Amino acid sequence: MAGVMDSVNQRTQLVGQNRLELLLFRLNGEQLYGINVFKVREVLQCPNLTVMPKSSPVVRGVANIRGATIPILDLAMATGMPGLSEETSKSFVIITEYNTKTQGFLVHSVERIVNMNWEEIHPPPKGTGRDHYLTAVTRVDNKMVEIIDVEKILAEVAPTSEAISAGVVDAEVQDKAVMLRVLTVDDSSVARKQVSRCLQTVGVEVVALNDGRQALEYLRKLVDEGKRPEEEFLMMISDIEMPEMDGYTLTAEIRSDPRMQKLHIILHTSLSGVFNQAMVKKVGADDFLAKFRPDDLAQRVVDRIKATH
């Protein structure tokens, strides 16, 4: 799989065009799954694993890869399916970076990379219920591809604290916050809940939407009613990877409309921070924040409250 990782310059060509690249792979059986190439650092044959006592059964072990000790998660087991066979040497590992942490996902086989438009990526069917591990679905060569909610898996295997440290939010800020609203946009149900709980601790009211298309339609409806988004909301905090419309395109659309271009926008994502710093400027967002750091997120909201009130 040499060539899985393109240069940053090549990848930036997709930004603002509502496009993405999916790495396709299989777990147990013929079902195809996809993961955004932006999250992938490397794909390799599964190395020797060292089992860690008292770790989650989903963690098949750790591997030393390029001088770093990386946990390897059985992606089939993590999503409620039978784990991959004990013979891991015939399997592959997708090394990924989420929320500034590196981990490997054990998969049966890796297929290829496809270039797609986010408009071709759709939310999971409503009949899938609440316990599924999907953020989206799409079709490639008339075959269904399921995109896994990795943030949900990581939250279950290695939960992160959602508590805000003492001193980040003071009483004066909370008094002002109760009169304010923040718009959040994220396709992951786990991420939406994490962000909402953090913001509610600060004291603001939260309006949570599921993807960029939904958010843009919501904001357009507001301005059609004669309202100003920058007056209705303290800020918008948006994920980048979302079905229908990504956060980059959502930001560019907002900035291109004089009626809503003054809305303060923070892109909040588990994608690589180095890459995103340049993209924030390209699409016109006000700030970028890596997921999920409750203190940093709360501080951004506190700073905005103090700056505007």
C-alpha cells in the first residue's frame, strides 16, 4: 500500500471542493468499509503483537512501529462482530491518528483508495437504530460501503474525561453564558454529546445539527427570516468530516454569503492539526481546535464571551 499517504499539497486540492478519499477495507466477510485517508498514516502487514494484561479485549496487543509503541484494536470486535482470527500475521493494520492519538486498526484486507464527493456520502438509514457503529454509508461500484464511527469506538475502548478543570469558567462568565447560544455541527453522536455537555457546563444553550448540509439550510432559513446568525449564535463549532457537506465547504459557503459571513466559526476535528492550520485560513474559519479537549473547547467559548460581551 505504498502511496496511501499523498503529500499535503496534493490533498489540499480536495479542500473546499467537498471531496474526500476513502481507503476501502474488509473485516469479516465481503462487506466493504471505508475510512478517510486524511486519518491514515500507514498501512502494513500486521507486525508481531505483545499482549497487554488487563487491557480491553478489543485491544489485541501493542506493536513497535517506527520507534513508537502503538495499540492495535480489532476493528471487527470493536463493532460487535466476531473478532478476526487468532492468526493476525495474515491480517493488515491501518495506522491512524484521531484526536492527536495514534492507534492501529486490525482488518482482514485492504482494497484500494477511491476519490469521492461528500454529496455521495449519506447518513446511515434511519432504521439502523442507536447502537450501530456507522457515521455514514455510500456506494462504490454498486456495492454498499459502511463508514465506521471511530470516535464512538475510541470513546468505548479508552474513554476520555469530559470534565472541565476548575478555574476555566468563572461565575461572571456563566452569568453571561445563560443568555447565549452556540451552534454545533457533527455527524458523530458521541462527539455531539461530548461537545454539548462541555458547552452546557459553560452555561450556553446548544443547538446541535448532524451535518454541513443541514447546518447550511438551517442558517439560510434564519437569514430568510431576517435574522442575523452572528446575533443568534455566539459561534458555530463544526466538525470537518461529515456526510452530504464537509466542514470546509460549509465554512466557505457561509463566508460567501454576505448575510451570514460574520458568524464566528471554529473547526473542531480529529484530523491532523498540521494539515488543518493551513486549511482554516483557506476557507476562512476563525479558529481550529483538535478533538476532544474539554478545557480547550471551554476556553474558546469563554474567550469569545469575554470578547463580545
